[in-house]
Amino acid sequence: MRAPRSPTPWGAEHVAPGVLTMAWLGFERQVAIRFLREGRMQTLLIIVGVAAGVAVIAYISALISGLQANTLNKTLGAQPHISLSVPDDVVTPAAARAADTVVMSDVQVRAQRLRTVANWQLLLPVLERTPGVVAVSPMAAGAGLALRGEASQAISLLGVELERYDRIVGLRSKVVQGTARLAPGDAVVGRDLAADLGLQVGDRLRVQTNTASDALRVTALVDLGVKELNRRTVIVPLRSAQNLLGLPGGATNIDLTVSDVWSAQAMTDDLRRQLPYQVESWQESNAQLVSALNAQSVSTSLIRAVVLVVVVLGIASVLVVSVVQKQREIGILRAMGATRAQVLRVFLVQGAVVGALGSALGVLLAWVMVFLFTRFVRGSDGLPLFNISLPASLALQVALVATVCGVLAAIAPARRAAAMDPAQAIRI
């Protein structure tokens, strides 16, 4: 008669495969947690180290995101994402240059003049139907003088349709005094220009150009976010600007706002291929700003990578020490029937537990740092420098990455523990 097999240490032959898997995980989790508890000081230090790394990554990411968003809002708050205008005047050569000939000539650059976009009324609905375009606004822009009494200032005269232009730059949200209205004879003036001319809401000023002049009543003062713009901007109805600039029924620019600011360049390239106009994106008009934002993003990525490497090395070093300290226990487990795979998973679970606990504590610490920044860091005006937040998606992403790094850091120590010979380990 065949003798019955002795049961495995975990009673595996008496359970279904799914229950067996859960029993293995329960065993490995219990052993991993017991190992971590026995080295409380080491475990605490590495969890704090992981938390510090996660907090730095989450806080720096939130800080840079808030800074970039604030910079973009201030930069794009007074300008369109895409601007369409008439190409510059150029001198047409008298004759084509023949091959292998040298032409001795001196061509003077042609003086530029205000010109209007041809058929701009028909172009507006075409642009509005373009995928990704949120708002389209015509503009008649030119130079002039603002006069009040003996004071005069050079200005940039902008003629717009208020409802359309408000969707481009949010003009009404920038009003600091008065109410933005652009009925015939009205004007919205930059805050610093009003201070230079001694203007208040309801006062009148005279705007003069090379072709005409007109007396306008100030309905609102606005802060466009840039001092130079506040010092020279006068916004009037489109028809008034057309009359003042000698552009009857014309528009010098068509401004566009898109749903994704970073897609503006690709859309600009498409419009250049389709339309015979000069099209410029905000990235091209703010090339230095884009370079600075890219440099910030690269720096943030480097900081993340370095901190993650430090976290991985810290977890790996603690688990390597744990393997050395637990050689006898590992040998006993192997002698009792634990497989190499089970020993391997014990240390992988340790890495996951350390990573998860450190991630949770790090996200909490990062939230506290964000709260302290928004609460106590103030500008000269007493307001927060800029708003930053820690989105749940960012916190979850950082926590998952840190937990995965904890598991990866445990691979080498786990393989070393699994490769131990039980007999030699017990004798140590």
C-alpha cells in the first residue's frame, strides 16, 4: 500500500489554485512585515527617506507647474495665441537675375504702411470652423497720440469688437476701475497711461493719428499685466479705429485663441500653408520665454530622476543589510519547505510595503508644503506670488512610481536571498 504524502507546510494540496495563491501572498506578506518590524529603526529611516524623496518630487512638480501656468497666463493674458496679418511690403526686383551674372544694385527696404487683411469678414467664419480654435477677433491697430491738456503720450491704438476681443484676452476680467464698454466715442485705457495723463473713469481724452483725431470718453481702466502695455494701450471700437487710422472697413490683424496653447505652433504652420498671410504663434513672438519654460521642464525631470535614484539606492541598501541579518531565518524557511520563488517574493513585498508607506507619507508632506507656500509666501502687494496645487492625478502618479521603484530596488537583494543554500545559511 502506497504511503500518503506528507502535506506541504502551507497545506497547498487541500486548497484550490486561487486560494493557494492567496495563501502564498498571505505567508509572504506576514514574513515581510515581520522582517520589517524586527528592524524597526532601519525600516523607519528608509520610509522617512522615501517620504522625503516623494515629497520633493511632488512639491517641485507642483511648484514648476504653477510657475509655468502663472507665467503663461500673464504672457498670454494680453496677446492672442495666433495672430494673422498682411505680409510685409517688399521691393519687387525689376528683372529676374540671369544665371552666372552679378547684379550691382542697392535696394532700399520699403517703408511699411498700414494695410488691411483682404476679405477679412469672409475669413472669420472659416477660421472659427477650424478644429481647435476657440475664439476669433478682428483688430485695427496702429500708432497715435493721446492728448489731455498739455500732456501727451505715444499710444498703441487698438480697435476691437468687445465681445470677440474679450474671448481672446479676457478684457473684462482685467478691469480695475469702471466698466468695460465700447460704444461709439468710448475708450478703455491702460492703468499707467491714465495715471500719466491724470485720467479717471468718465474723463475725456483726445486721440490723434496721422489722418484724424477724435475725443473719447474713458469707460474703464485695465491692468494688462505688463507695465509697458498699461502705459501705451488705448482700446476703442473697431469702427472708431478704422476712421482714426484711415482704414475704412479694414482690419490689420485677426487674432485667434486655441484650446491647447502648445498646439498653436502646429496650427500656425497649417494656416501658413493654406492662407497667403503672415501668421505668427505666441511661441515665435516669445521665443525666449519658451526656451525658459523648456529649461524649467528639463531641470524638473533631472531632479525627479536624481531623487528616484536616491530612493532606489536607499531601499536597496536597507534590504541588502536585511538579507545579511536574516540569513539564518531565510535558511530555516528554506529548510521548512519555502521555495526560492517564495523567498524572492518576501523581499519584493518588503520593497513594495516600504515604497507604498513612504509614498503615502510623502504625498501628505508635499500637500503640507504646498499649503504652507500658498498661505505664507506673499508678494510685495500682500497677495500670493502664484497659486500652486497638488492634483490628485499628480500625487497618484508620483506614489505609483515610488512604489514601483521600491519593488525594483528589492530585486537584487531578493535574488541574493533566494539563491542562499539552506544548510550554509543555518550554520551562520
